[in-house]
Amino acid sequence: VAPLDALRAQWPDATFTHHLGADIHRWVPVLRTPMTFEFFNSTDLSGPVVCTQTVENTEQIWSGNAPPGVEVGKFSARATLRFVAAAAGEHQFSLISAGLSRASINGTPVIDAWSNWSRGEPYFTFGCEEVLHTRHLQASEVCDITVEYSTAAYEEVNFRALRFGASRVLDASDIAAAVEAARNADVAVVFAGLNAEWDNEGLDRTSMTLPHHQDTLIAQVAAANPRTVVVLQTGCPVTLPWLPDVPAVLQAWYPGQECGNAIADVLLGAAEPGGRLPQTWPLRLEDTV
């Protein structure tokens, strides 16, 4: 249950507007779009296609398993999908793989996590660091994408995975739209924080700062509307440079599937946030030394 849906359901007489003001992800988001694979029982895409499979999104994990007819741990695959830009702007495309991977857009190679693969933090350190490609797209511009994958790697790993991401980069214009909406509203509510890509087992965060332009978004919304509430969803402390200018902050943690209803209950006064704050939040990262 998304908080916006829960707020609308619990307060049907109010008018809500919604704007994406700043990115939150650590890695370029996975696409919820079909991707079709052709699998080979070789690590170099040679030989006959032994299996064809269409999946629902652009992240696949093979941990001790493989599609029917495919040799576990010794296969390669070629995947195809289509991305259509919803709006004009700078877009990022990315690959992360436990195994080798590379991608082409409209027939041109653009991402190489194959020739220079090395282990990084993703997938519990079995995957490589994210490899990025950035380009400007017009609204409705079509990108036909081919992704190639191999279980071979320069360093042996016992976990196989492929993650392709694509997304428009939110910028100052997105913050401006959110600020303008807040300026004309009775109350502004900014949802900010982290997610499982930052709060994750097997890796450490290098900063307490909210990623991307979230701090800028909050500060500008608060300047435009003195009745601004910030709802933070994190599993750990973050710095709050805008705290003196915001009259209310709700630390919502990660409350699960019913988070939207729980947050709406607190914001609308149906429930009191009795959990308190079970962690000490330093003002700065330096205060933790």
C-alpha cells in the first residue's frame, strides 16, 4: 500500500497532487518490462539456442538453477527488450552482473561489463560494480536493446545474476515542479530516505547524506511552504541539514506492506507514533568517530 493511496483513501475530501522531485536509488532502476532470452550451453554464445524464455523484468538471478535444458553454471544468453522514453531528458542505462555482460542500443555497443569485469559490492560482492551509459533522449524515442551475458568470469563466483537498468535522471526541473506544487498547497508532505540498495547486508554506506538531490528538494519545498512535513524511510540515521526549517518529521523506518496505511494513520491523527526513536542520531558523520 503506497502512502499516497492510503492518504487519498482516508481523506477523500482532500485534493492531493504528486510529483517525483528527486531520485532515491543507488543503482539505475530495473525496468518492469518484458525481456526475452535466448540461452546457449556455452559461455561464448556459440552453438544452438537450447531455450527461449521471456521474463517480466530486467533483473534475473540464477543461484544454483537454470532454465530447462540449460547447463547450470556454464551457459550464456542473449536478451532483447525495448525502452521508450516517457519524457525528454538525460537517461542512464546500466549493467550489473555476477558473470560477464554487455549491452547495445540500436545496434551500437554502449555498456561493457565483459572485457574489464571485476568483483564489486553488488550481489553480496559476487557481482561487478555498476557500469553506466548516459545519453539524452527525446520523448517517445525508442531504444532497442540487446544484452549479452555469460557465466564465465575472470574471478570464479558461485552466484549468477544479471541486472539491466534504465531511467530518466531527475533534475532541477523536477524539483521546481514539486516546489511550485508545494507553494500552492495547504500542506506539503515530502517522502525521502533510502531503500534496500543502501541499507543492505554485506556492504557499508560511505555517507550519512541522503542520496541524489533529496536534501535540496526538502529545503526548497520547506522554503516555499512553511507547513511542510518530512516522512523519512530509512533503516539508519541520516543527516538532516534542513531540520530547523521543517516543523514536523516522521521517522517511518521500513514498516512493510501496510506502510502506507500506517503512515497515513499517523499523519492524519488516527494513531500516535509510539515507537519513539530507538537510535541515537548524530548531527554529522564526524560525531560518530
